[in-house]
Amino acid sequence: MSKKKDKIKEEVVEETTQTSKETVEEVVEQTSEELIAQEKDKFLRLFAEFENYKKRTSKERIELFKTANQELMTVLLPVLDDFERALTHIEDDKEAEELRKGVLLIYQKLIKTLEQKGLTTIETKSGEVFDSEIHEAITQIPAPTEDMKGKIIDTVEKGYKLGDKIIRFPKVVIGQ
């Protein structure tokens, strides 16, 4: 009887082992599928984050290139103003015709170079409606006529834009 018991025990152990192996394999398979899904999710999130980073840095780089010349342009604007004042003063003097031509040539070359780098003048005209987002009011004077109230009377200093960004607002006198 002992042999029969041993044989039954062996069969039971074998069946239990076989069932355990199948159960273990199923658990391992489920666990590996879950791990794969988790790793895939992590990968997709990391990839999306990296793509966002690339887009953001690319956008920042483009913006930096657009406004890289801003500091230089801001420093050159007073020189441009001095050229304009010199030209208006030289035009009054008829004897300095050659001097006026030379200053005008240098002025035009400077303007052309700055325009190639993206600098544009903000045009303001007398009688134009004052807009605080575009203009800087330095003073108010009594309006010469009733319809000039709240409008630009005179432009004291030109304004400039570099690309789409205003780097100096035009300074204007408005009617009160």
C-alpha cells in the first residue's frame, strides 16, 4: 500500500506542480504585459515632453533672433536723431551744399542698413487720433480747433519698431 500511496502522492505533487507552473506562467505573462504597457506609457509621455521642449526652444530661438539687434538699434536711435537735426540745420545754410550732400549720403546709408535689419519708422501725422498703446504723450496744449481735441498736434520725436516690437514710442504733443 505504501507504493500506491507514494504513487498517488507523486501524481498529486505532479498535478499541483503542473497547475502551479501554469498559474505562475499566467501571472508572469500578465505582469510582463502590465510592465510593457507601463513602459510604453512612460515612453510616450517622455517623447511628448521632449517634442514640447523642442518646440519651445525653437520658438524661443526664433524670438531671440528677431530681437537680438534691439539693444544695438536702441543705442543707434539718438545718432539717427542727430543726423536728422543736422540735415534740417544744414538745409538752412546755402553755402554748405557739399556738406549737406555728404551728410545726406551717410544718413541714407545708415537708414538703409537699419531698415535691412528690420527697423521701421512709426508714422505719426498731425490730426491723427492719439493712441496710448502706440504713442507717448509728452505734453498737452490747448487745441487750436475744437476737432483737434484728443488728437496729435505735433511729433517731437519719431518712433521706431524692430520687427513687430516697438522699441521707441513716438513722442507727441496732443490737443486738450
